[in-house]
Amino acid sequence: MICRFPRIKASRIAPVLARIQELTLSDLEKRQPPDLNREHFAPTGPPRISLVELSTLRSSLDDVARDAGYPAIGDDARRKFDRGATRLLGESELPEDEMLRADTWGWIAVHLVPHLVRWRWQNDNGVVTSVRFCGILQRNAIGRLWYRAHVLDQGIGRVDRWVLADALTEDAAMNLLERTTIASDRRLSRSVMRHWVQLAGEPGLESRFREGLIRLRIEAVLRELATLDDTALDAVVAKALSLPKLLKN
């Protein structure tokens, strides 16, 4: 899907969010995207995405949500939706240069799937914090899932393609993907997550993980990790995360 996506300017998003917060989930389901001829796109590049293509993307995300239990909500439904949507977005071949922009995902969140953002992130009062609609890429309700796929995809055709993305908890996602020094190096991020998978269920893992990522960031400043081969890189990651078992293997 090589095309330009609509974007929403910061100056336009506040009034749209105000209207969204006043609507029920049922009302949000019925909302239709605005006229694309009036929306903001990059001035040059590939053809603009069509309303048909956007509607197809929305329908696919709706299917994932229904499979997860939509409109019923719970922790299991949230996890199932996140995993399913991550796979869907990762396999949709969306244009990287467009998808790395927060204002692209802001448009998608407020105009294409606001009902899914509400369903996935509403608090007990039915309110969703604005960052889930228009925050940074790693906090956007839908954009953060594409970014997980982008960083942790192990390759088309691999049977374990989404093992790392599936294993990622919300806390681990925040700690890993919001540290751009690490997340911008996808090979490094995948090495980190392979170690995470091997440690699943160990006591104190979350705090240990946070501390290890801090050490890894410092290591990345001191040396060029991208120049290391896979074996050497894995050893650096294991040492940063203080995993003696893995260092021996």
C-alpha cells in the first residue's frame, strides 16, 4: 500500500477530540471519515490513499476487535486485540515514511477508528486520555501497534515472525519502544526481546528489564553496536540485562 495518508495538524485536533469525548461508543461507530479532498496530505509523493482503501483498513481492524470480544472489554480482550492488530498492521505493507509520523496516526485515531480507541483505552468513566489519539507514535492507540510490528517483525515467511511482538507486555513495550536509542536499531531490539522471551515468568523481570535497558543505552553511547555481528550483539545484551545463563550458552 504505497500511498500518502492524510495527516491532522495540531491546531485542528483539539476541537475534534472535544466532540469525540462527548459521543457514545455507538455514535463513534457510525462516524464516517471526512472528505479527503479537504484533508491535509504531504504535498508530494505517491498517490493519495483512497477512501475505499481506508475503509478496508478500518474493516480489518474492526474484525480484529470483534475477534477479541468487542464491544465487551477486559484485560484478555485488550491483549488479544493488541496482538491481532499488531500482526494485521505489520502484514499490511504500510509505507514506513508515512507511518513513522505521529500526525498520520492522529488522523487515523480521530477520523477512522475513534470507536476502537475509546473501547481499548477508556477508563471507568469512559474517558480516553488525549495521547491515545494524538500523542507520540509510541503512545498512539493504533500507531504504537504498527510500531511494535515495525521493530519486532522477524521476517516474512518465518514461522516465528510474530513471537517477539506477541510476547511484549504493555510495560515492556513502553520501556523498550520509547527508548529510541534502542528501538531505532531493530536488530538490537529483537535481540533484547529474544532475551525477554527466555526470561518470561522470572520474578522481578519488569524492574530488571528497565535497569538492563538503561545499561544498554549507556553501552550504545560508548560503542557502535550496529557494527557487531549477531553473536557479539547478543552477548552485549545479555551482559546489560545481567543474564549469566545466556552468557554461558
